[in-house]
Amino acid sequence: MAGTAAALPHWDMTVVFPSLDSPEFTRGFEAATQSIAELGELFDRHAIGGEGTPVINAATITAFEEIVERYNAVLEEIRTLSAYISSFVTTDSRNNVAQTKLSELQQHTVRLSQLGTRFTAWLGTLDVEALIAQSTVAQDHAFALRRAKRQAEHLMSPAEETLASELNLSGGTAWSKLHGNVTSQLTVPIERDGHVEVMPMSMVRNLAYEAERDVRRKAYEAELEGWKSVALPLAAALNSIKGEVNTLAQHRGWEWPLDTTLFINNIDRETLDAMFTAARESFPDFRRYLRAKARAIGVERLAWYDLFAPVGTSSKVWEFDEAATFIVQQFGTYSERMSDFAARAFEERWIDAEPRPGKRDGAYCMSLRKDESRVFANYKPAFGGVSTLAHELGHAYHNLNLAERTMLQRSTPMTLAETASIFCETIIRQAALQTADAQEQIAILEASLQGSCQVVVDITSRFLFEQRVFETRRQRELTIDELNGLMLEAQHETYGDGLDQDQLHPYMWALKPHYYSTGLSFYNYPYMFGLLFGLGLYARYQQDPEAFKASYDELLASTGLADAATLAERFNIDIRTTDFWRDSLAIVRADIDRFEELIAPGVAWGGESER
């Protein structure tokens, strides 16, 4: 298992193509783009998206089955090619060859998107239930077909949809690319040890995890100045993207962009309201946690730059190799299959862990091909870094279970995409707590509660912010000051007296990439859903491990085959009731209680006391 503090691993993409400038890549790129063109010809031959209402007969069924088979194959081919190119862009945004190829590919995927819209519109004209009754292929894709039938009700005319997808390339997609390039290349001057260093923004943000409060404060101040320096183009990008989303939602017959995302995420408003009601009820508990953390680091009240401060005086340093070994071992407590899978991910170099100039911040997992994924991380040698690795490997394990599904069957909404990642993260946390001394327990609990606070409290603030941006954007663009003001307002409402209200983060809108995508509006709440749904499932696992194991992998394999409520019913869970979400949050509340008990009032366990 490769990777040390001095040499964190980069992922191996040569299993797909030797390099971006290799003949193999050129041939693969040409073959994939040619496949899109050939799919278009197939659509034309069968008049997909044409006028009229086709009768469900042998000819229609044959056409449908041929199209689905070819469409799935093309989607899979493009998935791998896109992941390959993205692996270079996200690890080095200055790679001009990768940027050029990504732009070129996007020109072709616009065509693929248009074909997808045509396919959806065509399904909208069919008697889908009759098709499902007469075709095995349709039965296998029944959920996708029924969703497409409903989605077809919210399509503009074919000409308008074609124009919208073409304009998006120079509209929302271009603004999103601008955000990614600007933020990944942003460098910030910061004073350290009497010297001024110029550091990438991702490295400056990592200083929020430093033990010394003065370092965190300086990083916070430098970060705010950095975002201020690029706020003008980022505000233009945000205004343009939200304006585009508002306009398209209106023309497609959605009352509100949120309604679009509820449909995409396979939940309803009743579920969302139940979850947010429980979340707001939990804010006093999270404020207890924040006040306990303030005591732990010896300050009267946390500032924003204290949110990620380490707590506990444990000298435990999690080198990458040690993290890998621990994850493989602990995944084995659940199943040999999960353990073997994690070992494979480390041994076959699926993980890019090193922070470096040009590399984007954060962490993610992307499906590469069949049962193979790639994990992007900016590894820190602390338990938080271990937890992040386990989380992203959970996504990869989810992809493993989806491997035998077709691309149309494996389309998993964000609400359910966090199911395996939260479960795997929880396995690691519980294992680490079992052998930790009191101070290490504090550090581990703090890492977990820190994440839960972000997902429940901070994500609520982001949701409120985005909701208000959309409302105002219906009338006009928002200024930088207004965006800052709305962000601070949302943070005041959610964090309350848990944080110093004079030291919040007005530029959170500038740094979060999910705001800058026309396809990820209201991206935030699915993460809360994922956390609480995953915790709820872990509680069921603890109650009856063998019964849980018998159906869990199949649940993961089915996340593209049913809506969230239907899948939850398999575990006798009703996600439309507040009680389920309260029960999930009770797990977090128990951790907060334990955290408070471990911290004696007035005793600092880490960080620096204020002088």
C-alpha cells in the first residue's frame, strides 16, 4: 500500500490510456465521439422524438430495445472517457491539454444530452405501462421509464430543448468552468513565522485544521481577502447560473427550482420538510457541541476559524499507510467482501491523495468503469483524513454493487448516493473509539461532530442562502454585498450563539463549487439526507447484523431502481415522518453528550487559550 507523509499517492489512470497524448487515447476519444454520432443516426432511423404517438407493437418494442442497449453502451463509454479526462483537470487545472480535451468532449456530450432529451420526449408519447408489460428490457428499466414519462411533462419543445442544451455550453457550463479554474488557481499571501508565503487556496484552507489558533486566524483572514479579490467574476458566474436555472425551470413548467431537484433526487416535499423540521430541532444540541468545543480549546466562544480546530492532545498521527491498513481491517469487521474491495483500491492506486498546486480542494469519488472507481482527496494525517478516505471508499463500494446494472439502471440520486459512504465512515469511527483513550476519544468524536455539524447546521445555512438567492434572482442580479449579506444572515439563523456572530464567513458562496452548476441546484440537502439515512441504517445494522447484511448490498445495487421512500420501506423506515429523522439525530445527540462528558468545564484539551 503506497503512500507516506513524504509521498502521498497519485491515482493510476494508465489502465485506461497510457497518457492524454497517446495514440490509444486519440483512438478512444474518436471512437467514443463516433458512438454518439451513430446513436444519433439510430434515433433518426427510428424517428425518436418525432411527432405522433407510437402504438406499442412488435416494431416499437424492437426499436425500444435496440435503442436502450445502444444508449447504455454509449453512456458507459462516455462515462469512462469523461472520468479519465477529468482526472487530469481536477488534479492540475493548468493542464492545457486536459482542459482542451474536456472542452472538446463537452461539445459532443451536448449532442448526447440532446439525444437523452429526445429519448425522454419519445417515452412521454408512449404507453409506458403497456411497454413494460410486453418487453423484458422495459421491465428491467421500469423505474427509469416511469420517471422519464413524468419528466417528459416538463420538457419544452424539441427545438427549445436543443437550443437550451447548446447555449448551456457557453452559459452555465462556461460559468462553472470559470469558477473551477479561478478557485483552483487562486493563490493567497499569508504571513507565517515572520515570513510572507504565497500559497494555493486549498493549502490555506487546510490551515483551518492547525492546532495554533493564531495560524488559523491568519489563514481565515488571508482566505477572506483571497475570495474578496475574485468575488467580482464569481458573483457574475453565480448570478448567471441561477438566472439560467430560474428561466429554464419556469419554461419547463416547474413552479420552483427546488421542485426540479426533489424530482431528480427521488423524494417529495413531505420528506424534505420532515427532515428539515428535525434538523432545526437539533440546532440547540449542535450549539451545545460548539460551546463544549470552545471550552475544549480554551476560548469563550468559537470564531469561524475555530470550527475545524483540532481538539484533544493526542499525539496520534495517521500516516497514509496506517490509514489504509486500518480501513481495510475495519471494513473486514463488516464483511470480507468490503475489506477485499478496500485493499484492492489501495493496491491498484485508485486514490489521488496529495494536495498540490493546481489541484482542486475537497474530496470526491467517481466511477471509472464497471466495478472500478477513483478517489480524489487532499489527505491530512489526522483522523479526519482517515474518515474522509473511508467515506469516499464507501462511494466506491456503492459503485461496486452497481457494477452489474446498466447505466440507466444505476442512475442514483444524490439523496441515496451517500448511503454507503456514511455507513463506511461510521464503521471506522466506531472502531477507532473502541481502542482510544479519553483524549483520543475527544479527537475522534470531535471529527465526527464537526462533520455532522457541517452537514446539518451549515448545510441548512447553505440551503437558506440558495433559496433566497433564487428568490431575488427572479427579479434582478445580486451584488457582492447582497450575496455576503444573505450568507451571513443564514449563518446567524443556524449557528446562533454557538459561534461568535462577528466572525463568520460571508464568502462561503464563492468557494462551494456545487453552487456553480446548472444541474446541482439545492445540492446541499441530499448530503443531510445521506448522513441521517446512513446513520439510521447503521442503527438497524447494530440491532440485527446478519439480517441487515442479507439485504444491504442489494439495497445499494437498487438505488437507481426505486425512489427513496420505497427503498427505505425495505427496512421498515418511513422517511416522510419526522420521527425517523429524530431517531437518526439521536445518534448524533448521544455523541454530543459523550463529548461534553469527556471535556471537564474550564479545561482546555487542545489549541491555545486566549491571552
